[in-house]
Amino acid sequence: FLAIDAEGLDLSHIDDPAHLVVQDWDRSLQDSQNLCSFFIPSILDKTLCPEGKHVIHVYSSGGEPYEPWEKLTPGTEEYEAYKKERVE
């Protein structure tokens, strides 16, 4: 779980604290980067965190292969460029 600053974030339109995002329903939900689920329990139970904050749990199936990253050094230009590429 991660606590987030939700000051000014209007989540009043969300009734269900659980959300599922699937990139491709023709692929297995276990495939790398095909599924992401979000759970925000503080939408239902305001006592879980202070006002203006929310708690969120995020799960993603599979993951990023480590091999391309192991040769990179965090903070280097090459690392930052690859990170930007992978985010897109």
C-alpha cells in the first residue's frame, strides 16, 4: 500500500474502490505488463488515513525484465533515456 496526497483530487465519482486495467483481453492476464489492478480502500473507509490523503494498492502482472536494466547505472543519461522509453 502507498499513501498519496489527494488534496484537491476529486474521487467522489468513484463508487467502487477496485479497478482493473487490461491492455489486451486476448492475452493471458498473467502476461507481463498486461494487467494492472488498483485498490483504494480509503474511498470507503475515511478512517484509514488523514483528510486529504488516500491509500492505494497497485498490482501489475509480470513485470519489467531485469536484463536490459542490469547494465545501466541509475542517474546516467542512458539510464534516464531507457526509463523514459519504457514508461511510454
